[in-house]
Amino acid sequence: MVVINLSTMGKHKLARFAENLTFPNLFQVSFEQLEEKGFEWKGRWNVFFGNDNPIVLELGCGKGEYTIALARENSNRNHIGVDIKGARLWRGAKTSNEEKMGNVAFLRTRIEMIDQFFAPDEVSEIWITFPDPQPKKPMKRLTSERFLSLYRHFLKSGGPVHLKTDSRELYDYTMEEVIAPAHYEVEATTADLYASGHSGMATAVQTFYESMFLKEGKPITYIKFRIN
Ligand SMILES: C[S@@+](CC[C@H](N)C(=O)[O-])C[C@H]1O[C@@H](n2cnc3c(N)ncnc32)[C@H](O)[C@@H]1O
């Protein structure tokens, strides 16, 4: 029998939430603040990072391992992981601060509000890594046209969107119901990334969920496409 001590679990979370407030590269803004003043670094992320390097987003980054791995591999790019769960973001924020990584930041928000944090043309690339496939709610899928319209507000013209997922349904939906009707340019697509011989960042590092799915022998699907 597994006994879970709920009060200890709660204390861990509270401690993480408290520490989150001390990280200079983890941003969480209330609705009220956003409405009143907007987000202070929108259109000024280059000032925050102290350079004009391209900005790469990971949407639904969880604990941020992928954002951190990409940032380690690409020191000439700035990487921002986005997720709604503060206790998960804590991990990435903690590591990036311990390692003094100047090219990493985290943003705690619902992705539905992501356009409030970036100005037109401010982002060069988007990674969507193992999102919830939302089998019953197509409008909530992070590759639905509803979300692509949000990304278009701030993604540079020609900037790629990468989708990595173990969900064949989400992969097929994105290819057939989103990309095909809109004639978006597809640069890479595979229903089995690691059997495809594809090289590059998509195979260079794995996300936390991806490593679990790979251990279970599940194929990982991948699409790189452009929405402008
Ligand atoms: C299955 S996990 C994948 C985490 C990570 N990308 C990985 O591959 O290991 C999905 C993540 O997306 C986040 N998420 C789902 N819907 C979201 C939304 N609408 N806004 C922000 N984060 C969201 C969840 O909190 C969760 O951390």
C-alpha cells in the first residue's frame, strides 16, 4: 500500500511557490497587473536578456528540462519555457539560476494569454512539446487554428513551429485538419522520429515525457512547419 502524506506534499509546493518569487528569470503576473499595466518585458525581452539574440519559446514546458537543454546547446539564443504549473516551473528556474544561465527564462501563464507577453516579431521559433492531445476538445489543442492565430501575433515571419507528440491523433489532426487546409509549409514530418533518420535539435535532446514514452517503446511523432 502506498501512503501519500498530503500535508507534506502541500508544504513542498508552498515552499516552491515561495522560492519562485525569488527567481529573477521566472515571471508570473496576475490578471489585474496585466490589465492595468501590461507585461513589463513585452517588446523588451532583448533588454531583459541584454542582447538581441533570437528568442525560442517552449509551450507547456513542464519542469523546463527541454528549455534548459536547448539553451545549453544554443548559447547564442534566448530560451523561454512557458507553463501554468508553478511547482513544475520551479525545477527549471532553480537549475537555470544555480547554473547562472543567462539565456533562460520561464513564464507562468495560461498559453491562452501568451500574446500578452510578446510583441510582434519578438519570437523566432516555437516548440510545442508533448501537449495534452485534448481528444474531446479540438479548440484546446495547442496546434489548433485558434492557438496558431495567437502565435502569429508575435512569431517572426517564417519562424518555425515544432510539434513533438506521442499522440498519433494529435499528429494526424495537425497534419490533416490544420496544416493541409491552410497550405502551411511543412519542413519536416514523421510519424516515427527516431526511426526516420532525422537529425538536428528534434532528436538531440529529449523532454521528460518523451524519455518516458521512449522507454515504453512508443513512437514519437514530429512536425516542423511555418504558419506565416
Ligand atoms: C504532458 S506535460 C509535458 C511537459 C513537457 N513538455 C515534457 O514533454 O516533458 C504538458 C504540460 O503542459 C502544461 N499545460 C497544459 N495546458 C496548458 C495551458 N493551457 N497553459 C499553460 N500550460 C499548459 C501542463 O501544465 C504540463 O506541464
